[in-house]
Amino acid sequence: MPIVFADIHCHPSMKPFGLSFQSNNHTAQSNQPNMPTSTWYKNKPGIGDKVANELGGLTLFTQSDYQTLQKGNMRFVVSSIYPVEKGFVASHGLLGEKLIEKVMGIGANRINYIQKHNNYYADAKNEYDFLMQLNDVAINIDGQAFMYRTLTSGKDIEKLQSMYSNSNVIINVISIEGGHALNCGLPGIKANTDDVLANVEKIRKWTHRPFFITLAHHFYNELCGHARSLHLPLQKQLKINQNQYLDTGINPLGFDVINAMLQNRDGCRILVDIKHMSRQSRLQYFEIAKTKQVPIIASHAGVTGLHNPQGHETIKGASKKFMTDDINFYDDEIIAIAASDGLIGIQLDERRMASNDALFEANTTDLTYRWEKWAELLWRQFFHIAQVLDNESMYAWDCICIGSDFDGLINPIGPYWTAAETEELYKQLLKHASQTVPGYRWQFAANNASPKLIADKIMSTNAIGFVAKHYTTAINPAI
């Protein structure tokens, strides 16, 4: 079969759904690909957009709209639903709201709606319905018909096969970013346990049930502690405060939600994504996952290069290459994820990927080698994971993939602005694998694998295979 690329975490619907609030019918997605309220709307980055992103972190272009995904042959994606947290849009005055509007790209009316509503579940369901309006709908672009097809389970082989047999089809899987989508973590309103658990069951019965839910996000949600995700200067600039219950563990409600999600009732469990959870919460969840024998997923992650927070390095000098904040993962966590038959998606965000020194080196590289140098920063993430697992005599190449977080709040890596550059990223990763893997002294012989096999696993087959294996049967009717 021809290779198609896969992304375990991106946000095709967040911007168009947000911009749909500019009209009276904010749940209507346009079927015209030239309209900003369509998930097929492509807004390529111009020179000014790139400067704004480099200097101010503003992503004024689209990165994972389905048209751009198609152009980059990114035809298997996990599309994340994100009900924007109120902590981002608490009233900061007109100037602050305008800045938030620019940073998030979702429009002033959407921000006003978020400030006023009191139901995160309803907001998440509205975005899901918005996305599903064009599911399996042919969209005409330059005389060709394109579509996305959303899986109801990993056993939906016919739809999976269509991805290979028809190059105009994108396979879609649903996830949710943030357990607050269960309607908890509302400022000043204590969550109702019965309502939260009832919302787990409602989500379980969606026609296209989410494959996983990222339990934590940027703010306290009454489920578990979160890791700091926003740099302090940005928090100060946007008047945002993440400190409430930062770095704490899982709460009683969180344990109840985890147990409800992992109930394999009718073969319909929902996996827990550990990205954004605090270190303490993650360690607690590892014990639950081990007991219940479920795979652990970190959908859009980075590595610290440290074995644990105490600063020990498994690989000498590794921590000098990477961003060591504890939102990224330690080597002992990498081992736990791999041992669970889990998956680590590496995020294409320069702020998560590398140390300041490594970023400076990449930014000052001769333009001739710019594509290669920025891809090397990504390759270092994958190679570090492989080295850590090899030291444990574990197979290294089955638990890693791309989790770009495109159209989330990211600074893309170097010239890889959008999903359109995926083909080039694949070529550069293949080059780095070819230069690195054959000459390394592997302890576990199977890790000395073919560079092409490794690149294919990272960019395609690991994510697709993980979904096919672990996204269990869906049920109807939808609620």
C-alpha cells in the first residue's frame, strides 16, 4: 500500500467553529471551501504571517484545515474537539480581548460566547456536531471531489481501506482536549458528580465516539492537577493565571471519571491522554493503567532528556538538547508508556521541542540547511526515546508518531509551518535516520532497523496501527 501520513493530534475545526459565531447560526459549517467557516478553508501563511508568528507567536494562517492536510498527504488524523476554557477569556478589557482574539484566531463573538456560557459539555458537543456536518460530504475543490470520513471504531476497515484506494479521502478520528468538556472546572461553580459522569456516558454514545480524552488542560478542572503549559511572560501579557492547583494529583472526581472512561462496556472505552497532566497525576495514572492493562497515550508531547525530576540523565548530555519543563516527559515515563503498549505523539512546537541553545543554533543555520536542521530537532526527540528504550532492552520504534497540535496555540518548527510541509518533513527524518541508526551501538539488535521502516512507523503506520488496535467497537444511537 502507498504510504499516507498520520497525525494523532490536531485541531481542524477550532478556528472555523469559532468564526461561525460571527453569524446568527453558529452551528452551521459552510460547504464552500473558500469560506473561513469551513474546515476545508485554507489560508496559506504569507511573509507577514510568518513574521508575526516568529516575533509574536500569532498564527494568523491555517495549519490543519482538511485542504492543507490533503496537500501534505496527511490523510489519517485525530481531530481534537476543544471547548475553549474560560481562563483564557476572562474579561481583560478591550485590549486584552483583542489580543486573545488574535492569538487564538476564533473571533470576537466566540470569545463573548465563552465568557457567558456555563456548560462546557454543550460547547464540546456543538463543535462535534459542527465537524460532523461535512462528514462523508464531497467538497468540490478545483474540479475534484474531496471528503473526510470519520471512524466509528478501529475495526471500520472499509473506511480505512478507502484512505489507500482513494487519494481524495482523509480518515478522521475524534478526540477531546480537556476533561473540562465533561462540564467541570467552571469558575465559581462546583461540578456536579452525577452530571459529570452522565456526560461521560453521553460522549460514549456519540456516533463517532472520541478515541481518547486529554484529562487535563491549561487550567484546574476539578479532575486532576495540570502542568504549567504557558510561559510566565505570556501569562502576564494575556493576564492569565494557571496557578490554581498547579502540579497537584488526581482528585476523587478525577478517579471516578477515569474509571468511567475506561469501562469497556459494549467494547466502548475511552482512553485517557496524559498530556497536560501534572507529573504527580501522571504517576498516579500509570498505576491505574497498569492495573487495568490499558495503553497509555501522550498525544502531543516532548521529552525532557532527564530520567526523572531529580536531574539524572539516562543519556549523557541529553537534557542540554531539550526543553526540561515538566509538561514534557521524563525517561521513566517513556519506559512506562512503551511498556503499556502505548503511544507518544511528538508535538511540532518549537517551545516544547528544544532548549534555548538548540533553538538558537537552528535559527542561525544557513538557509540552505534550514529544512534539515529543524527536522533534526524533531529527530532528536524520537532518537532519544529509542535510546532510552534500548537501554531497557525494549523495542524502540513502535511507540512514536507525530502529534503536531497544528492550529492549537503552537509555534511551528522552522519552515514546517503547516501540514502542507509533511512530505518534506518525512524526507528529512528519513535522512536523519539513515545517518544515525546504522552506526549506533544498539543493545537490542532489533532496534538496528531499516531507516525507511523507522520513518514510515513515525510518520504513518504506528498511529494508524494504534487506532486500529485500540479504538474498540462503537454503539448507537447517538445522543
